[in-house]
Amino acid sequence: MNRSATGVAENTSASTRLVTLPFVAVTASMLLFFLYVGMAIVAIPRFVEFELNGGEIGIGVAIAAFAIAAIAVRPFVGRLSDRYGRRALMTSGALITAGAGVLAGFAPNLPVFLAFRVMTGVGEAAIFVAAATLIADLSPEGRRAEGASYLSVAVYTGIGLGPVLGEWVLADDRYRLLFAVASLFAVASALMSRLIPARVDRKAPRSDTKASLFHRAAIAPGLVLMCTLASFAAFGAFIPDHARSVGLSSAGGLFLAYSSISLFLRVIGARLPDALGAHPMVTIALLFMAAGMTVLAMVPTVWGLWTAAVLVGIAMAFNYPPLMAAVIDAVPESERAVAVGSFTAFFEIGSVAGGLILGTVAEFYGKRGGFAVAAVIALGGLVMLWTMLPRRPVQRPFAR
């Protein structure tokens, strides 16, 4: 590889050190950005329904607008990060989101608000693809799943803490204040991204070969991830009402339990995916997801809810990092950004597909029917894992 052409002063995989100052800057930037996302989650449904008179349909359309925009631009974002650098895309994505967030609070009607949601989807896609690719660039060979684990901890911490702060800022109806404060976190994310040194802000040389926008190496891992997230959509969408129907006054503790277990396992087990490989780790994730959904479908009790929350927390801990590492290890460095962009598109694809399928099932067969189908989807992901995803030699980071 011509290092002067790529703009990399040193091949980071030559060292076993993972947590460096650039690595910390990327994860800190993502933590700040997803604090914005978490705060917005609190306001958007209420703002659409009560301020814009969009109703529940409007809420669904607002979610879909964000997801469709993010899916559409992710493959292009990979190419842009190669041309202009990861840092530039992180900064631009955060600033686009900040601008859209502030303006969203002044939206006079639903169509205008949807336009700002589209902008937010573009910004989120830009910063996430650039950050995930940069973390892969910075992670030593054999420790890429570990790097992805730490990045995901920053993401989920932001999503977890953001709603708490958002509820406090929003109070009854301070929507403009909430969107403004949330956007300040996106601006802070952009500023933090500028601390990433230029020597690790990789720019790939232009190629005369016209590659596909959607990388083939991302398809099999992406489909497996899609099944995990589609199954999880039942937990996120149905648990609040289902919990009340079986005697639990609030679902907040269930979400806290699931997220705490997931984050804890990702931190203490960060090296496991690299040591064991994608197939065993993702098998654990999908089996636990199927078990959690089965419990929800068959055991409509309070203890069944808590058991399912634990099972889902374990499942969500071990799905994304090994699959991301499988994508990174399957492609040359020059194709890394496009592959990451293609793979991460399955986040939104899985969430949207799961919401549509399971929502339809629940409409006709109830929420327990939705949970049962979610278990089947998870098992379908297990079949895809073992039939479609190639097995690769496993790195042994513990031996270093």
C-alpha cells in the first residue's frame, strides 16, 4: 500500500494499542452526538402529535423519513469519506444535524418537519459511517470487534442518558428549547471531531474503477444484523403497553435493565468477539433474542418481563461488534468505508422492516403474536449466519 497516497502516517494495525487519543476523540464525539439523538427521541412523538397535529400516522412517517434518508445516503457517505476524509464527514454530519434540529422546533407543519427529519437522517448517516470506519482504521488487526464494542458503548450511553435530560428540559411543552439544547450537543460533537489528528484522517486515492455503491461483503453480515434488529423492534415497540397489561406500572425499569446488561457485557466482554469469532458470538445473540421473545409470547407475567429483559440485554451485547469486524476483515482498506456504509444501512432496514412486519402481526394477533413472530425472525437470522456468512480465521488478541 502506498502510504503517502492514503495520507496515513502509520499503519495503526502494526501496534496492539487500541485506546489512543484519536480513538477517544472519536468515541467522545459519538457520545455527544447520541446525547442529541436521545433527547430528540423524547420530543419528536409529542411534537408531531400535539403541536403539528400529525397523529400516530405522522409519528410513523417522521420515523420513516429519517430512516429512509439514512439508508439512501449511507453508501454514498462511504465514498465521500474516502475522498474528503473521515473527520470532515463527522464534522459535517454533526453540523447538518444541529442545524436541522434547531429549525425543527420552528416547523409550522408536518411536511416542513419531515424535511428536517430527512436532513437529520443524512447527518446521522454521515457521522456514524465516518466514525465507525475511523474506529476500524484505528483498531489493530484482531481487535476490531473490540473497537466496535467501545464505540457502541458511547452510542448507547448517549441514547440512554439523552431521554433523561430531554424529559427535564422539555417539561410540559418546551419543544424549541429542547431542540436547541439538543443541537448544542451535536455542535459539541462537531467540535470534538476536530480534535482527531489529521495524520489519522485517512483519505483514499481516487480510483478509476467504478465500484458498486453497495458492497457485496456487507450483504450477509447485514442481513443477520437486520434479523436481530427486526426482532428487537418488538421489544421497543410493544413492551410499554404489554408491561402495563400484565401488571407492571412502568416499562422504564425493563429498558434500564436491558440497556445496562448490554452495555456491561460489551465493556467486560469487548475482546470476546475477536477471540472467538463472529459465528459463536452472534449465535449466542440470536438464541438469546429468540428466547427472550419466546418468553414474552408465552409467559405474560411480571417475572416473564424481567427475564425477557435480561435475555434481550445479553442478545444485544453480542450482535453488532462481531458482524462489523467480519465486514472490515473481508475487504481491503481501500473499500472499507463503502463496506461500512453498506453494512450500517441494515440498522435502519432492520428497524423499519421489523416495525412494519411486527406491527401488522400485532394488529391481527395481538402483541404476544408479534413477540412470537419476532422469535421466528431471530431464528431466521441464525440460519442466515451459518449458511451465508463465510467463516474466517480467528485472531487471538488474548495471546498478545
